[in-house]
Amino acid sequence: MHQLSVLVFAYYFPPMGLSGVQRVTKFVKYLPDSGWQPHVITTGPVAYYAHDPSMLEELEERDVVIHRTQGADINAKLKGKGTVAMPREFFRKILRKASDTFYVPDNKKAWSRQALELGRQLVKEHEFDVIFVSGPPFSTMTAAAQLSHETGIPLVVDYRDLWFGNQFHFYPTFWHSHKHQQLEREVLLVASRVTVTNRRIKEHLIRRHDFLTSEEVVIIPHGYDPEDLAMAPTTRRHDGKFRLTYSGIFYDVVTPIPFFKAVKKLRASRPDIPLDLHFVGLLRDEYRKAAQRMGIADLITDHGYCAHREAVGMLTESDALWMMVGNTRNADTISSAKLYEYFGTRKPLLVSVPDGALRKDAERYGAAWITNPNDVDAIATSIIEMYELFKRGSLPTPNETVVEGFNRIGLTEQLAKQFAMSTRVV
């Protein structure tokens, strides 16, 4: 019997950085432990907002084969620029709307065509048992579905976010809306199995596609890699400050402004609280200037983008962590990977999110102060409560059973089970 093998389509993959890379990368890292050898089709050198070669190094000792192909997408055309600055939010939204208008389903179509051609070559050279693809980008799902249709190799598709109805997508005409729905339906009709990051996405898909059953759509949430945490620093700080850290980027309705307002309010009412605010990731100049205008810039340490394990180390050195997602269309389906990596640190959390999957999981975690995203007073009050417990050495600890449920090793075993249920060799 040949070794089980999975062909993975993944545009977002190391050395690219940021959170969209991590889910597939960690699956690929741990799939060999479940008896699956991944062959990954990904992009060659591209311009991007962040690069993290260290995540690629994690795969070097694993039974993983990486195949790269270059498309004609904008990132590939700008590859000589390497890591590029994220534009101001106003311009980013304009560019996003222009892209959504002219590219359906997305601006990675050119790369996805190249990936399909490479996939056709690879299936002639290797015997694959399953094809796996994670979206976004959703053009890559169409390429993987086409290859599955041509070859009969079972397809497992993974939703990190919604496709049609995505909270950040712009549909300028009825045609755009209809085309996205049509493309999504065509992919799901081919898929043997669908994995999603939360129950709200599952419910959304089953409600919209009458041929999907509950058994065919399986929830595998985001998570944390225990190996990252095992390599993080374990020394404790003794500076007496209350360090509150944010890891990641800000865009669209993910903004630090309500938090900044809460800190400004807090500084006026409780100047005795020694706040120490750390940002790990991309804190754009517009937000640094906002902090200066509010008179809180001196409380902020901006580390910029760091290698992933270095960033995890900064989380473990903090006293508490915070995150936010603002109110938007279908906000209840958002499943920010950041929250689940925070879970692995076992730190107290300040979670400012609307009703939905993130809020429910934060409630289950236990050691979390949960507010609405724009409730400045509630955010300020939560920080005071956290500090008072910190001062007494009595900050809460999370529900360990809940935390362990987001261990990426176990989550990958769940994915391998879905592969086995889809493949012809079982």
C-alpha cells in the first residue's frame, strides 16, 4: 500500500507572513504525524506586507514537498519590492473595491490558473489520495475543484472565512453577487468534504446550499501550536507595570481607535495605573499619529512585524492580551486566528467583539473580559478590573479543557480523519 498523499493548494504560505499563512502551514507541519505526506502548490517570490522565513524553517525537518509557481497577479509583478508597506486605510479600501469590481472571484485568478496547470503535471507524476484547498483566495478553490473534477481525486475545501457574503467583500452589481454564488456552488458540488473554522460559517453554508448535509461540513477551528509556546521565554518580568499586548494588524473594522480612547479616558481617571501597551505586527503610521493626538503615545511600544515565534514569546511575556473586531456584515462568522493563538498562552484576555463565534469562544475560555467593540467605557472599566487583580496577583486562569481543544496537533488529526473519510483507499 502506497503512502497516503495530499495535494495542497495554498497561495498564502511561507515565507509570506501574517495570520492567513498559519492555518495551512501548521496543518502541513503536523499531517505527516497522521500518515499523510503533503505536496504543497504555492507561489514563488511575491511582494507582500510581511515575510517570515522562520515559518518555512519549521517545515524543513518534516515530510513535506513544496512546489512553487509564479502567476501574473499583482503581488508577483511587484516581487522585486519584497516586503511592502500597507497603504493607509482609506486607500486600502479603494484598492479593495477596485479589485472586487474587476476580478471575480479575486485578484489571485492568474496565479490559480498557473497552480491548476502545475497540479495537472503533478498528478501525472504522483498518486494523490486527496486534494486540499483553503480559502481565501477563493479562485484557488475553483482551481482545486477543476483538478478534482478532471481526475476524480476527492476534494476537501476549507473555509477560513465566508466566500459569498464575506464581511469585507464588495459586490458592485447583481452580476458580481450572482457570479460569486455560482462559483461557490460549483466548487461545493465537487467537494467530498467541507471544513470551516466555526459553527456560524457552517450554518451559513448549509442554509445557502441545500445539497450540503451537516455531516459533510465539519468544524475545525483555528488554534495554537504548542511547539511555538514551548520555545517561548519563561522568565517573569518584575518591573511592576501592567503589560497589555496586541498581536497582528489593523484593517477595515479591526481598529485600535476605541481602545486608544479607553486608554486616554483611563489615564485621566486613574493615572496611578502603570500601563505598558505593546504592539506586535503592523501598527500603521495613521494609528501612531492617532495615539500621539490622544496623548498616549508614550505608553506604547511598537515592535513592528516579528518572526512568528518571537511574536509568541512577546505574548507569553505579557500580563494580558487584547484583541478587537468591529461591527460589520456577517460579523458573527468572523473567526480571527489571533484569539486562538492567545488561548495557547493561557493569559487573561480583553476581547472586544460583536456577538458571534469569537465572543462565544472567549466566553468558553473563561479568563476573558468581553466588551462590545466600540464601548469605550466598558473597555476602560475592564482594564481597571484586570489591573486590580494583577496587582493582587489574582488574575484568572482559563478552562484548560477548552484550551486543549484548540491545540493544532489535535486539530490536524481531525483534518486527517476528514481526508480518510473522503479518500478511496479507506
